[in-house]
Amino acid sequence: MEKILFALSIFVFFGVLSLLFNQNSIKANFKYILNWIFGFLVLVIFDLFMEAIVFEALSWNGTNKNDWFFILWWLLVSFWFLYGISGLYFGKK
């Protein structure tokens, strides 16, 4: 859970930071920001589903068998983060 809160705090911090540098485009980028945050929430829900249901059914919680999933999940979160920050910085709409 602390990993998810850490990732969420990084998203919020850099999102606010990029908006502060580009004050006049807050309204223009509002839909983009909502979609970016919604995508992150989808990633979090998928992670919670895998941990609570799939890994529990396979008895993979607390083992090294699910490490591949977390590596791929963090890569996907990192790519989503970079996509969102670059879109906010360069003003995608």
C-alpha cells in the first residue's frame, strides 16, 4: 500500500509542479490531467485486483513468483508518468 501512495504522491507533485510553470493552461489541460489521473487509478485498481484475487488464488503472495508482475507494473507506471508529465510540459490537449 505504501508503494501505491508513494507513486500517487509523485504523480500529484509533478503534476502540480508542471502546472505551476504553465499557469495559463490549467483550464486547457484540465481534461488531459483528469485522463492522466484516471489512467493511474486504473493501474492501481489492476494492481490491487492482481494482489487480492489472482495472487491469492495462486498462493503467490509473499513469494518470489510474482516479481515479474511488479517489474512490469512499475515499468508501465513509469511510462504512464513520463507520458503525462511530457504532455503537461509540452501542452498536449
